[in-house]
Amino acid sequence: MNKPKAKAMGGTIALNKRARHEYHIDERHEAGLALQGWEVKALRAG
């Protein structure tokens, strides 16, 4: 049998709908982490 496809990484993790409703947001910023070596393996292993 074929393995089920993994979900694509990325996408929105959190939204603050109340802040968007009550305030005008001028700028958006994204931040992330770059994992290397054993860190990636540990996440994949669970």
C-alpha cells in the first residue's frame, strides 16, 4: 500500500481576529527558525 501523503509545511499557525477587527494593521512580520542536523531528525522521529 502507498503511504499517506504528509501535509505541506507552512500555513497560518495563529490568527488574532479581534486585533484585526479593532485595529488597523499597517505591517506584517514573519519569523521562523532554521533547524539543522539532529534537530530535524528529532522532530521527524517524534
